[in-house]
Amino acid sequence: MPSRQKWPEQGGVLLQLLLLVSFCVSEELVCRHMGDPENSQLSKGGDIILGGVFSFHSSWKDRQDTYTRKPLGFQFSQSMRFAIEEINNSTDLLPGMSLGYKMYDTCSSIAKSVKVALALANDDVVSATEAPCNRLAQVQAIVGETSSSPCLAIATISPFATCACLSDKTKYPSFLRTIPSDYYQSRALAQLVKHFGWTWVGAIRSNNDYGNNGMLSTSKVIVAFLSSLDMDVLIYKLSLHNLSGYQWVGSEAWVFDSHNAEKDHQHILDGTIGLSIPKVHVSGMREFIIDVKPLTLLGNETITEFWETLFNCNGDEDLSGLQHSFTDMSLMPIFNDVYKGVYAVAHALHNILGCNKTCNLKVTLDPFTILQHIKKIHFKTKEGEEVYFNENGDPPAKYEIINWQPTGNGVVDFVTVGLYDASLPADKQLSLQNNSIIWAQTEKKVPVSVCSEKCPPGTRKVLQKGKPVCCYDCLRCAEGEISNTTDSITCVRCQPEFWSNERRDACVKKEAEFLSFEEIMGALLTAASLFGTCMTAVVAFIFFRYRKTPIVRANNSELSFLLLFSLTLCFLCSLTFIGRPSEWSCMLRHTAFGITFVLCISCVLGKTMVVLMAFRASLPGSNVMKWFGPTQQRLSVLAFTLIQVVICILWLTISPPFPFKNLKEIKDKIILECALGSTVGFWAVLGYIGLLASFCFILAFLARKLPDNFNEAKFITFSMLIFCAVWITFIPAYVSSPGKFSVAVEIFAILASSFGLLICIFIPKCYIILLKPEKNTKSNVMGRGAQKYSEHL
């Protein structure tokens, strides 16, 4: 009798159609047996014979079995007998005919399985001559083997082996089964692991067709794709070393085997979660399986052997009240697969024989015909379960998700906590009741088993070289990039007007930067501008108050007042550079600055030319001052200023300055500035101012050593020196200053040059007017030659 060694590799039943049969019809021949004949363990005659291939014993040589474990082979044979007897007693299925059976023992041997399959096909007979024997197949279909590997050897049809390799119709064209393929079990386990976020798991598998094909994939979580016998060995080893605390995920081969739970005395596997064939109840099957009477089944030596081992044999014992592994019906789902396999063949035969009230027994049965009809059958069992096969010969894949939950008395309950149905859409195949699951060490919280923790938003995953894809580092997104999901593999760059926040998980609108009146630097520059305006107004008031004094009259009061007015405009025009740029402010700031400064320099230039020409006119015979009278001075200032006005008008007409969002200057800010429009226009304005300033400086420099007490030229020279120095240093400072600082540099240049002109030209005179009035006399102010100058003022 078989131990529980092979069936756990798959948890189903083999229904094998005999495609090994290929015989030729010839003349009457003499046939004889080849080798030792195979004897069936259980048999019964009938109109059509079905074969059964089961492992009644666990060894070919040693046929002794104590039945201390579940006698599965015998239980499977009883399940097959139950289905056949039920069909024979039915008036709806195969009426008027009977099914018989021959069941053989493979002793858990692949070689034995092949020999038994050949025996079922042709009774091990060969011709005594060269021609083949004219012998029909003994059986039309086989129910059996209880593991995947023997099925690979005798592959025909099966409802018990689960190896996904048997779905390959190019290699196993006649193979069918009534239990789901491991193709679906592997994916169900993968979805289960993925559902709980376990990306780093250990894997243990059996080194056979069942385990090898089920575990073509990779820690606190261990996935065990093992047979029940292998799991027995593993439990023993784990117990020796007390390796507890791991979360076990199991295949259906061992997860719903109560024997494994009984062996786990240290409760190392408590909290195990895994797959199970859905529970089912087949009415009448349990009673039939345990209703074994050896005296009523004479000639069936397997039953006699079983009975003798169990009871020391007198033939009158009753199994109904016996507490024994044989009476444990926890494997009813597997017995049901045997049951469905027999019924699948019966339905195919029913269709082939054209059964209505009776069956046409004259129809010649052909295994290939039976195979085609079995592929097409679709029926419901008496319990309402649908039976059919897909194009690969597999049934619908459904599993229960069960959880090993320890009870107070040390017994483990197998609690159903979810379902897996491969026929549903991918996102609905797995359904779980997470709250009802007990995890390893009776924890309520889902265990964590990952190679690397999840990468939070703001980071991206970078694989670790030479390690699996679930092992990675989390790198922070670069500036200007974000990731707003967990475990993002890339960082997304923000839109141009947005920037990443500090956590790098959201794009925020860039801060608009411009020189405002509210900030300290803007306020200081505004204060300086207003102070300069006020200071100019005070000077103008002093000059107006003392306009008849010699020092004011000697300095060309008309040009002085015009110069003070232009300096006031220069101080005020700096305010147009402060605040949010607009179309009007952008056009006004540079044009106003250019025109007012030209007006200012023109006045200074006019004063310088008058000073220089006045002293030249003091030379004998000189009549040059007739060209530099008051009218000519006014016209020169107007002409110089109009040239700048024309340049500004052309600039504003062709390509005026406009507000511009600079997104490149500073990465995390938007610089609101005034684009120049035409750079030619901008540099033409500055160049013209520089040209006039240079010309004024040269003239003032030539007049710096004029005689007597008149020192107007010296003050103009010094003021022009300051003016030129400021604007020469302005250019590199302006170009290199970022954002609003470039505007501040330009304002500073305007204010510095304006203060330079105001202080150098007017403050010394105010000092004399207010503090040294004794020097404000015509004799002191007018020396030799100065009188000539004053005559032309």
C-alpha cells in the first residue's frame, strides 16, 4: 500500500486515455505473453473495462505496509469503484450496459507504471510469428497515477498530475486532467506573495518534475513548493534547530495535509498560508470507501491484505466507528477528482454509443475517438460542479487560500481566508479576508519580507549591481525633478515655471523674483533716490535764494538750474527700475534714464565749454565767445538731448524693451526682468551718454589749470571722472550680477553718478554761500579772465 509520498506533488487524479494502443488487424495468429504477466489488484468484469493505476505499495521490492499513514492508493481505488458502481446503477448514464475495472499497483515506480500501462493496453502479448497479434485493447481509458513524474512516462489523460509541462500538447497530445495545472498554482502563489508586498522570499522545492516546474522563480517569508513527504523531512529538520518565526507559503500538495500539521509539534509552521483544492462533499462516497468487507470481495487480494494489517483479520470487523487514517476524509477533494475522471469517460462513452434508453454496443470503440469526445464533454456532477477541459486539457483553475491557525488545545485549524479563480479578470482573481489571517508566531500584522524597503516619494529606485531586481537603492531626485509615487523607477522633471519642493515629491510654482519696494535692498535704494531728489531740491532752493550773489551768477545760473532739474529727474528715474516689471515700466526706465542723463551731461558740457572758451576769449584779438552766448548754450543742450530722444524713439519703435520671465538664470526662481528688446538700441543709448561724458571730461581736463580763483573746471573734471569710473565698472558688474541684483547695480550706477555730479559741482558753492559768505564777493570769485567769463553768462 502507498504511503503519502507521491500524491502531494500535485493533489489530483490521473485520467489517462490509452493512446499507447496501436494495433493492426491481420489473419488469425498465435499470441503469447512476453515476460512475467502483471496481475491486477482489484478487478471486476463489465461491457467496457476501465483501467486503474495506483500506488498501493510504496516500494516495488518491499510490499509490506503498516498503513500507519493514509492508505491513499486504496482510498483512490475505492473512489474509482464508487463512481463505477454509481454509473452502473444509473438509468440516465450508459443505460443497459455496465462498466468494469482492472486496477494495478505501480509501487510508486515510474518503470512499473510503464509496465502496468502496457499490460492494460495489450495484456503483454506478442505474436509468435512476424505478424502482429490481432488483439483489441483490454481497457479504453486509465484512471491513475498519483504523481507527475510517472505521468511523463505514460502520458495519456490525467485528472491527478499537476505538472504544467503536461499541458504541452505537442509532447502529450492525449493528456487530460481534472485537477488544475501547476501553471495556475505558480501564478496564484506569485499573486499571493505580491498581494502582501513580499519581494524578497526564500524558496524550497522538491527536486522532481513537480517541484522543478513549479518553482522556476526565487527573508522572513519562505515559499515551499514541496511534496508532503519532503515537507515531513523539512519539518523534522526545522524542529531540530527550532527555526521558528518564518512565514511559510505552501503549495496545495502539503498545505492541507493534516498529517504535516500533526508532525509540527513545535508549531514552527503556525500561520502558514497557502493553496488548497476547494472543499467538496460527494454524497455517499465516504460510506462506500469505508464499507470494505474482504469476505464479500474474494479474489481481490489487496483488500484482504489491507484488512489483515488493520485488524489482524477475522473478517467481521466494522470500519464505520474506527478512528484511523483510512477513515479520515480530509482528502475528499482528491477523491472527487478520481470521481470526476471516471464520469468524464462515462459521458464520452455515452455520446459515442448514442445512448438514449439503451446504448449501441455494436459501435467499435477507438481510443482516439474517446479522446476527442472527452475533450468536448461539459457536464455537471450530482453536486452541481461543472466538468470540462480547455484546449490544453486542463480544468478550470480554482483554489482556496487556507491559513494554519493554532487553537487552544494545540490542534491546528485549516481556515479558509480567500479564493483564487483563474477564470476571472486578472484584477479579481485573488480575493482575501486579510483581517481573519493569523501570521507566524500568532501575529496579526502582515510580516515584512523585502530585500530593500520601499522607496518613498521623492526618490527613485536604482538596482544594485549583481543582485535581483527587488534589491535596490533609493536615490533622491535631482533638483527640479520629483517622484510622487512609492517605488518610482524614474523622476519626472517639473514644468519650466515650476520647481521641486524640499521633499522632491511635488512641483511648486517658482517664486517670482524682482526688486520690490518692500524688501530691504529696494527700500534702501528708494530712500537713496528720494534723498538725492530732496538734496537736489535743497540745492536748487539755495541757488534760487542766492541767485543774485556773485558765486551763483558766475556759474551760469540758467544752466545750473537746468542741470539741477535734470539731476532731479535722474534721481527719480531710478524708481522706475524698482517694482514688478510691466510693459510701460520697461519702456520708461531705460528711455527716461537715457534722456535725463543726456540732458544732465549736456548741461555740464555746456558749462565746461563756456568756461574753457571764456578764458580763451581773454586772449588778445580773440572773438570766439560770440559763438558761445546764452542762445548757443541753450541750442547745444537741446540738440544734444534731441539726438538721444531720436535714438530712444527708434528703439521703442523697432524693438522696445518688454517684461520677460527669466527661467534659466536661477534654477528655482523666476526672474521678472525687462528684456532689452533691441540690444543695439540699449547700447546706443549708453554709448551716446558715454560719448558725451568722455567729451565733457576731456574739455574739463583741458580747463583744469585756469588762472586765479575760478575752479569750476576742476570740479567738473572731478565729477566727470567719477561719472566715467562708475559707468565703466557698471558694465562687468551688470553682466555678472544674477536676477534682481543686476537691476540694483544699474540703479546704484545711476544714483552714484548723480550724487557725484551734484556733490562735486554744487556742494562746494553751497558751502561758500552758507558757511563762507565773506568769500561770496565779486572780487573773490572773479579773478583775471573770470570777468570775461561772467560777461558771457
